[in-house]
Amino acid sequence: MTNYRGDFGKEGSYYILRRGLKMKETFKRSTIVAFIAGVILMVLSSSAWALPADWVHTTATLSEARYRLTATTVGGKALFAGGIRSGEDFISNVVDIYDTDTGLWTTSTLSQARYSLDATTVGNKAMFAGGTIGQLESGEFVMTDTVDIYNGRTEQWSTATLSQARTGLAATTVGQKAIFAGGTFGHHEASNVVDIYDVGTGQWSTATLLQARHSLVATTVGNKALFAGGDAEDGSWSNVVDIYNADTGQWSTATLSEARSNISATTVGNKAIFAGGYRGGTDYESDVVDIYDAETGQWSVATLSEGKYAMGATTLGNEGLFAGGHLHWGPDYTNVVEIFDGDTGLWSTGTQTLSEARGRMVATTVGDQALFAGGCFGDYVRSDVVDIFTITEPVPGDFDGDGGVGGGDLCLWQAGCRTASCSDLDHCDSA
């Protein structure tokens, strides 16, 4: 794993100067400080490097290849719904359901086929809202106000409606409220509508964003739901962050360091992270990461290893994972997984990559597994791949004798091998 950000001290070293000290004492103290700095740096580097050794990477397949789908988790199940598939009947109503307890996949259907919908879970209800359901001969897209609701306890479906039919909206849950914000309606008109569902009362209410926009992104940290970026009504990119405080019921705003849309977001600990995006111009893929710290209320900025947009993002353990994405407007995609370590605050890329380079996939975490599903590659070729990263217990030693602790050791250790090698997690090979 390669760390590509994070300075250690001023210009990478400690500087100590005490006027009047003898040369011998200065040298002695400098040596001690340098030793301490080296130990700390090794600990930080080791922590960031060793992370993939705690993962198992497997793959599965969706029942049909598609992109512009959405995902959420309820109970022990991850649900992947809707999207654009191949063929004349290209709008999907399929819901692929993964049960983390059994490892089995099943399917269900939405009440209405659609894509560019969004999803969130509140209580035991997974909610799939809005989306595009078709296109008129005039070229105008048709949006829906439908909300499909899956009850994770009863495994039954029901429906509700948004106050406004729209697509390209953003959804997140804070406290007992599922919030669906923004989007586009009519003939590419940006919406400022916010629909709020209270699972405690079963009632819906509405609010408005400061700025109407679509292709925004949402995540929740602590008692705050944040809706960031997007495409504004006039065709420009937005740097607005609308913030809903669940304790007070009040809205406030902040700004991203760079206006952009198609951002990927997740929350790690007390930090909401908004990474990459599309910013227009000739250099339109962004490498900017805006980070909001809920404890301090402060914003900071970091950078990805390269500019990209439409990544899949989720949190596994105390690490934020940002996977794949478009490298620029065209057929170039990446399989890189960027990792934010919530313990150290360091960013890294590592030996773990997606099995297939692609963008516009969706991601969600269920139990100790992070799933990245669907997407597209090449000239919008649909993907049915699901990359699954599973947390395992830390590997206790260097079993393969290569001088480090990594994937080979994980295989040997989990298979009960202590020498030679193993071809998979269940079988030891002969020496």
C-alpha cells in the first residue's frame, strides 16, 4: 500500500534548537527526538500498510448487469435496486438482495422500473425513491414520485409518494427521519424540494434546499444530514452544503472548497467525507476531498491519488472506501480503492483493487462486508460484478516467510496452514 498524503511534522522532521546548549547535548537530544519521530512514523506507516491484510476480497454477480442503480442495507440484507440494463427494455425494476448471514442472493422487484433513484434506510424500512421511468418522443425524460418501501422485519413491500416526481435526488437518514433532497424534474429543471419521512410517526413533511440542484450527494454524521454539491439550475456546478440538524429541526449551510457534482460521500467516525466529482472545464475530474468534522464543526481538504468522479463509497470498520470511478469523460475507468483511515487520518491506495475497473457503481456495507455492485465500463458497457470486501481478524504472523504480513499470510492463517502456500482460503498446498 502506498501512502500518497500526510506530512509528518514540519518538512518531514522535528526541529529542536536550544540556544546556549553544548554541542554534545544538542546532538544527544536531536538523536532521541529523531528516534521517537522514526518510531511514530513507522507505526503510522505500518497501520496504513497493514490494513488490506485484514480483508478478504471475493466477488459475486447481480442477476442482471446494470448501472445507475441504488443500494441500501436493512438488517442483515443489502439491497441493489433499479438501474439501466442492456436491450430495448433498458430500465430495470430488479432488486438483488444479499443476505450476509446466509451468503445467499435472492431477487425481488420494484413496483415501477426506474433508474437514477436513491435509497436510504430508517428503522426497519429500506426506501427507494424517485427516478427516471422513461423518455418521450420529444426527448423529455419522465420522472416518478414513487417510493418503494421494503420492510426488513416482515420482508413485505409497500409504496408511498414524494411530494414531487423527480430524478437524480440524494437520500440519507438522520435519527428517525429519512430525507430525500433535490433532483431534477420536468425538462431538466433543478428541484429544491426536500421530502422528509418520520418513521416514528409515519408522517411525511417537506422543506427546501437553499439552492435547487440535482446530482448532489448526501451523508449523515452525528445528528446532522449533509447534502453537498450538484448541478444547479443555470447549468453551473454547486459548492453549497445544506445541513439539517435532527435535534433542532433547523437548516444551515456551508460550502465545499470546490464546486462540483457527481461527488462520492461516506462517513467515518465523526467525519463526513466528500470525494472527487465533476467540475467542468478541460480538467473536469476532481481530486478534491472535503472533510467535515462534526466534533469541531471545522472543514479541511485532502486529495485523492488522481481526479475522478462517480466512485462507489462506503465505510468498512473505521475506514472509508472510495472505489473505481470515471477518470475523465469517456471510456477510461479505474479499479483503484482509495482508503481513508479514521484512526490515523491518513489516505492510501493498496494492493486491494476492484476485480473490474468501472464507474457509476453503488456501494453499501452490511455487517462486516462492503459491497460494490454493478456500474459500467468502456463505452457504457453494463457490469454485473459485485466486489465484496470482508473484515477478518488481524493476521498474527509472517507465515509465508516473505518478510512481511500480507495477503499470502492471511490465506495460510485462515486455512490453518503454517508452511508452504495455499491456493484459496480452504486448502493448503504442498511445499
